[in-house]
Amino acid sequence: MNSIRNRVITEHTLDYNYSRGKHDFNALLGGTYEYTFLKTSSILGSNFPTDYISTINAATIIDADNTFTLKEEIGLLSGLARVNYGFDNKYLVSFAARVDGSSLLGQTTNMVSSHRQVLDGMCTMRNFSMRIYHS
């Protein structure tokens, strides 16, 4: 059996902070990319003329049922964002979103149109906390 596997993963984020007076602002923007390439092949032979030569071209019988070639490419692309706003170190509002696309969804499904989005929000005050979730 012969196999080749290559994998590339890259992740990047950009963070921005801004404060003025009682206002604090933070934003994060990022993306991830993952690519996997796999190639496997196998051929099985038997009935070699001698025990000293075992290369496949010396086999007199090739087992077609156990002979195969496989090639697979997988891609994953994600985008993410988060925004935080704070006022007077008492109030905080935070929103986050993420979009994912994968080539495992099939060739007829576009990576951009097959995605998942999550939106979370949180508002925090001195003795009160409220969470809003939207999917």
C-alpha cells in the first residue's frame, strides 16, 4: 500500500481595541482555512516465481478485488467576528458570529451557501445579567 497525505492549516485574526473616556470598544475579525489531500493506492499480487523476488511485476496472479486507488481532497473555510462595547466599566454588550463551509457537503453544495451562523449577545450590569441567543 502506498499513501500520501498533505495537510495545510492556517488561522489568522485581527484584533482592534479603542478606549475614550468611559467607552471601551473591542473588535475581532478572523478566518481559518484547512486543506487535506489524501492519495492511497494498493495492488496485491501472489504466486511469485521465487521467494527472493517479491516486486509486483514478478507476480503471476494479481488480485483485482484488493487493487484500488483512492484520492480525496477536503477543504474547510471559516470566518468569525466579535464586537464588545463597554461603558463606564459597568455595562458590557458583546456580539459574535461565525460562518463555516466544508467541501464534505458535496460538489453540488457551494461552500459559501452551506454555512452555520451563530449570533450571541450579552448585556451585563452591576447585579443583573441577561443573555440573548440566536442561532
